[in-house]
Amino acid sequence: MTASLDLLHASSTRERVARYRRTLSRIGHFLWQMACNPLTAIGGGIILLLLIVALFAPWIAPYPPLIQDLNNALTPPNAQHWFGTDEFGRDIFSRLVWGARITLYIVMLVSITVGPLGLLLGVTAGYFGGKVDSVLMRVTDIFISFPSLVLALAFVAALGPGLEHVVMAITLTAWPPIARLARAEALSLRQADFVSAVRLQGASSLRILWKHIVPLCLPSVIIRITMNMAGIILTAAGLGFLGLGAQPPDPEWGAMIASGRTYMLECWWVVTVPGLAILINSLAFNFLGDGLRDILDPRSE
């Protein structure tokens, strides 16, 4: 009896080790595929740098982002202030570093919200069809018929300015394209042979959706969310520029551009530096999304 238990334990241990090795091999192969694509490697590197900067902002920023020094107002870039100072003498590099946290907070919170919401509504509409599909897609059409920035402006104007309200507004405008994509994927899969076989074996609709439809729709949704992150950054910056996002003195990149636009002709660095940060990070997410599409979408091969 003891020998049998030992054999079972050893077999279970070997299976766990083999599963762990397979997982590491897949992760390594995935990272190697990303590294082989120059644009994807550049985009991933910039995003990784953004994460590091946001995580270690207190140690990277040389000055407090909110402390004013009017004697050094609008100082051009120099050895003490790499990106110069703003109209209140605050170090722009430090504010840029701390602003990375706000940008990533908005991007990540919106992404983890719109992904499950759009995927759930999309696969439900595509799999069940009929009245369920009609109702859900008409609601989606209502949201998607308005430009995302205009709709976000309307929601934030109704809710009031603030970072949490920006996240809610962008979430309400970002889920319809993901729902449309998930619906198209579910429509192509619901009549597949393997789904029919599982259905004949007595599997419930919920099990078919969770175990078979959703995993196959997930790569396309991940790609779309990654490419949407650039739009999320631009929308958040636009709302911040209009004074509807993070409120002063928070170092949000769009708000930094808005406060410095009065001095942009004489002091170019006040607007140029946060503008370049928005541009570079938006391009990085687009590059990463293109690479993930090449890797995760088998139809792109």
C-alpha cells in the first residue's frame, strides 16, 4: 500500500514538473517571437520602461512633483532640470515620472474592465443569436455611433471632473468595438464541428461558452485591447487637457500640456516634453498590438 502511494506521489510530481517546464517553454517561445520583431521589441521595451518608471517613481524623480519654486519658473533644460521647469518652477522631468503612474492607472483599469465586459456581451450575442443578439447589438450600436471622445466628454461632464469619472467614461466608450469583435468570433465558432460534438454530449450552453468559445475568442480580444490602449492614453490626455481629468496640481500629462500652452511659444519644453511622452507611449502600444496580432492570430501567418 505504501509503495503504491509513493508511486502515485512520484507520478504526480513528475506531471507537475513536466507541466511547469511546458509552461516555461511556451513563455520563452512567445518572448522569443516578440524579440524577433523589431517594432514589437521596441514597443515592449518602451512599455516595460514605463512600468519601471511608474513603479519606482519616488526613487527616479529628483524633485517632488508638487513643490513650487517660483524663483526657477520656466527654466530651460539644464543639468539640474533635465526637461526644464514649468510656470510654477516645478521640475518637468519629475512631474513626467509621477504622471506615468496616473497614465498607467487609467490604461490598466480601463483595460481590465472593458475586456471582460466586451467579451461577455459579444460571445453571448454571437452564440445565442436571435433576440438576445438583436438587443445586445442595438445597445452596442447606440454607444458605437458616437465618437468616443465626444461620448466620454458627455459622461465626464455629467459625472463631474475626476480621475475615477474619466475611467468610467472611457470604459463606457471603449467596450463596443470589443463586443463587436467577440460577437464575430462567436458567430464563426458556434456552428463548428467540435462545438456541435460537445453539445451532443450534453454540455450546457454556459459550459460551451466558458470552456470552448471564450478561450478561442480571447487572443483576438487581447490584441484589440492592447491596440486600444493607445486610444485610451489619447482620450485620457484629451480629457485632462480640457480640465475634466486629473485635477491640478496632479501631474497628468494632458493637464501639463494645458497649463503650459500659454507659454509654448517662448518656452517650448513646457508643452513638447509631455506631448512627446504621450506620442511615444501611444506608438509603443500600437507596435506591441501589431506584434501580438502576428503571434497570436493564426490567420495572420
